Amino acid sequence: MRRFFFFNIVFGFFFLSSVWAVTLEQIQKEAAGVFSVRAEFIQEKHMKILAKPLVSTGVMLFKSPKSVRWEYFQPVRSILMMDNGRVKRFIEGENGLVEDLGPAKEIMQFVLQEITYWLKGEFDSSSNFTTSLKGERTIVMTPKEESFLKVIERIELTLSDQPGVMDRVRIIETQDTYTEYRFQKTMVNIPLADVLFRKI
Amino acid sequence: MKPIGIPGILRYDPAIGKYALLISVFLIVASCSSLPEIQPFRPPLPKGSENRCEQPFVKNKWQFVHSIRAVLPNGQRQSMIGTIIVAPERNRVHCILMSIEGLVLLDAVYDQKVIVNRAVPPFDEPGMVQGLIWDVRLMFLKPEGVSTGSGVVEERSAICRYKNGDGSTVDVIVQLDGNWRIDQYSSFDFIQRSVQGFFAEDHQTGVLGEFIPERLELVAHGFMGYKLSMNLIEAIPLFSQGLSE
């Protein structure tokens, strides 16, 4: 069941590579030099039946080795935090941000664990995808298992000109349904306080 | 057995206890199972009283996006984004629930029957999908039952009552301030669902002649009851843009 929730793996693809890296090994080598990232993102959900895509915005923080903060501002404020493997999820309700104790937390624990592999360029650490380079700028990840393929056709990561930065991640579920994340105002290797990954 | 209690004031007899329990159960059931009494409209009627019961229901095709907070039967709280496309002329609804991160949890259509395009646990339970689709229909589509009465309840709120073929009843109650409530009762007059639509005080203007509430609250009563709180993010009139599925 967990694999169905693998859509959210976008978190992990942020700074795997640069345009100058031409092999996965080189990508991993470059990723090893990145210890923190901050980027704003725009998330668009495209479905054939929607009159227009559903748009969400937020900010993503990463600090090596295993700390992630993925925060949505609109349309629903929520914060997903992983601090050295421990995951917390907060969603805004009538009384402010409230910790989400439902099953989603367990799912996200799994998702974020996978993310940390990719953040470090360790593709071999995850047994879920086959990874290939398409041209010089795009990494294509294809699920290995048939059951997973029914949910995600493939994931495409488009690299930026700036070493260590991703421009776009597209998670393609079917020909007509995909989620696209566009990153902007990216800062790499900036100091990020540990408290950002522990407190809301 | 000797009665227990202070003589002359209150005595407990086990036999009384048995009956008291039965009476309590009866009272609890009775309290949950009464249809409100409808008073006839009396002049002077507030402006548009006759048509107020129509207000909760969409008349044209819309796409709604809501943030949804659900309290499930086990007490778990989940937050989701819901997209609902309603086409009243075809009696069709398309419901997509997704996580805040964009994961599609449920994609289901009602078009004469329920068609599930995608569902992940716990939304893959047929009963749950059916229930959700009926909830959406209750919120947005005019009841299919026969109109059996209309009038006034609760300090000049307009009420219209519909009786379905299976004996169940739907009451549509619209208050003077525009907020509304839809109550669904079983054939034994037990309340099953309550939906309330709320408008922001300063945002009672209609869109293309239709009034879309900023907030919806649905309560499913009973042992496996749940609650949905839905805040409107976006309402797109598909009919005015020539958009179709």
C-alpha cells in the first residue's frame, strides 16, 4: 500500500545534479557537495477533467544528512518535517497548526526516507526505480514493479543551468494526469538552523 | 431487595432501574428521530420565500475546489483537497479527493451508477465511495424525492420536505440570512445526515445567479458517524466558459 503513496517523492529530487553532469555517478559526486538547500515551489496538479490546474505554493528546506521541511502556504497551510529520520506533519485547522496523527504520517515517514537517498544521489539505495538520463538535462525515473507502474508511469526531473539545482519535477501518473513542481529562488549551501526541522 | 435511598425523598428500586433504562433508550431514540413540524407560510412573506428552498442547489455545471477536514469514525483527523464537478442537468457528479501533496486518493463519478477511476485505502472500500458520492449529491443536487410539504420552521426559516421512494425524507431549511441546512432522515425518521452551508457575512453576492457557500459542514450520524468540514477555495462556473468534461 505504501507504494501507492509514492507520488510525493518529489521532495527528494531537488538538487541531484547539474547540467554539466552527464552520468549518474557524476550526479552523485556533485550531490555530495551540497549540504543545504532552500527553494520556493509552485505545485500544479493537472487532470484532464479540471477546468484549470490546482495550484499550491510553498517552500522547501533541506539540510544534510536527513532533515527536510516541506511547507505549503496556499491553499492549505501545512508543514511536513523530518529531523534525522523523525517525521512530523502539521496541518492548519480552526485552531491553528495541529499535528496530524493519522496514517499519513507513517506514509510520509516512508516517503521522506526515500527522499534522503535521492538527495544524496544514492539511487542504488532505493529499490523502487530504474533511473536514466534523457539528454543532458532530464533524469527519468521509472518504477520497477508492475503494481507501482499502474500508479506512476514515470518521473521526470529537469535540471537547471546552475549546478546543484532542479528547475522542475514532473510526476506523470497517466498521459492526462500529472503533478508538476517548479522551483524558484533557490539557494544552495546556506546555513539553516536545526530548529527549522524540529519546530513549526 | 430492599429499596435504597433516603426515605421519603428518593428511593432506588432495581425494578425501576430496568424500566428507567428502557425509558432512557426510548427518549434518546425519540430525540434523534423527530421530523420538525412545518408551519404554513403566512403573509407577509419575506421576499423570495417561495423559492428559498432552491437556493442550496446548483442549477448549472460547476467545478468546486474545497479544503476538507474529515473526522473519521475512529476519531482520526485527515485533511484533503476535494474537487467536485457537478452537472445537475445530467444528475452527474465527479469527485476527486487528493492529499495536500497532490496524491489522488479517490477519483469517482456518479452517472446513473458509481464508477471508481482510482481509489487508494481507505477510499477503496465500495461502501465508503458510495457514501461519499451520496454525500456530495446531498450537498449540491436538488433531492430527487417527491415534494410533500413546505412552510416555515425555526423563526421564519423556509423549509421544503421531500419524500423518497424508499421512505426516507430530506428536509431543506433556508434561514433568512441565507445560510441553509439539509437534513436526511431514514424511513423510521432517524436522522442520518446533516449538511449546513454557511456564507461569509460580507459575501452574500451570487455568482451568475447562484449562491455558493464559503463553508460546508456535513455530519453523518450514527455508530460509524463522521464529519466533513469543507472550506471553498475556488468555484468555477463551467457553463459560462463552455467548458465540459
